[in-house]
Amino acid sequence: MSYHRPPPGRYDIGQQRAERIDNVAGDQHNYHAPAIDLLPGRAGRIVIIIGVLVAFAGFAAFAYPILSFMLVIFGALQQQSSTPPDLSQVSFTPWLPLGMAAIALGSLLSIVGGLMRRRR
């Protein structure tokens, strides 16, 4: 008993349009997903942008005392002095909580802006 391979499949189609085309073994299924508007409207985008800017400002406020502390420590190491570095130049108190609060507020604004939908 000999097996003869069938000729290769051929699809001569001039033009075909759909959102999603599955063409497996000659069976064609066109799926049209319902139109769901997942993007926020103009007001939502503005709230997202404001939230990102507030979070970025909070990150900068949070990073300022950390970078100042690193600058003081590395400056003392570079001078190779036996006295401890003067940390009175670094003020952690207003900047770290302010930065954390701004990051949290910016994140909340971005989430609220992302949840805002267009009215139809």
C-alpha cells in the first residue's frame, strides 16, 4: 500500500479584511470583538499626566536627602579624615515624608485618571 502525498494547499485570494483571521487547515473563523473603549477620555489623560508629574516631584523630593547624604559621606571618604562627617547639612525630616506622600498622591491620581471613562 503506497501513500501519495496530496498536492500542497493553495489559497488564491485577492483581498481579505477582518480584525482577526484564523485560517487553519482551510477552516476560517472571523472573530469580531465588541468595541470596548478602554482608553480614558481627555480629562482622564490630564489627571494621569498630573499624577505622573506629582509622583516624579515626590521621587525627586525623596531622593534629595539620600543623595545629599551620599555626597557628604563620599566627600568625607575622599578627604580621609579621622573625624566623622558633619551630617547637620543633611535634612531628612521634611523631604522623606513629603516625597513619600507625593509619590502616593501621584500614584492615586494616575489610577483615578486611568479609571475615568468617556461619556457616550
